[in-house]
Amino acid sequence: MGTHFEKLTSPSLQVVEAIDRWENDSTIIPLTRPNQNKSELERRTKVTVDELKERLKNHHIYLIYHNDRLIGEMNFMVDPGHLLKKEKGAAWIGITIGEAEGRGKGIGYKAIEFLEKQIQKEGLKRIELGVFEFNKQAIKLYHKMGYKEIGRIDNFTYWQDRMWTDIRMEKYL
């Protein structure tokens, strides 16, 4: 029992269905993807096995299990084009706790600690992330884990009838 993590190497139908459900969950979408307007926020897509296999070409994806139930995923990319600070050897991270019962239990903290170790094993020294300004819980977690704000991108994402800022943060390992 407890929490454990597994690297995704070959997506099963069960994993694809879970990720598809999270990526189309109206409570999660505002937290995980930028949207320029209401129609983008309301857009839904279908995640397929082939699409997830394609993501694996440039994402290191890890599944998050709690009490042997798949509850989320986390990932990192190396030197993606959307980094605010163009410094070689940087990882961009993302985390989704897709199942409600996985939230508020410290699983996000454990997951990020694990992800940081995987990034270090890859020989990377810096992590960058973006967090929307209304996601106060995530901002608090990142500060607690040693991430520092390095910039802001105004009018980055639409939610609750207005545009919000993306806060960029970094941590050196």
C-alpha cells in the first residue's frame, strides 16, 4: 500500500483511458493547460494509444499510484522550446493528480521529489515549470520545495471569465 511511481514505457488501454479522462476533466483542465478563450477551455479531445506513444518520444512519463490505484501522472521534457530561461540542460516538469482522492495527501510532494531524482539521474541540473497564478495550492507547494519565481507571462490563460498570469519558477538541483 502507499504511493509508488512507475515509468511509462508502453501505454496500456487502462492508462490511456485514465489520461484521457483527466485531460478532459473540467476541474483539471484549467490547472494543466493554457487556454486563450472560453471555447479553448471547453474543448475536449480524445487521447489515443498512438498519441501517448508519440508523447513518449519527448516526454519522460511516470504514473502515480496510491493504494495500487492509478491516480495521476508526472512528466518531464528536456530543453523544450517554451522554457522562459533558455539554459541548456533544463527539464520542464508537469504533474497531474487526476483522481480527487489523491489530492491533499502530500502525494504531489512525494511525486515531485521522485521526479527531481529522475531528472538528476539524467544529468540535468535545472528544472523549470509554469503555474497559473490562481493555483495557490501548487504555488505554495513549489515554494516549499525550493522553487523560485523567475518571471511572469501576463494574459496567459483564460479561466473564470478572465485572463490569468503564468508564473515561471525554477530550481537548481
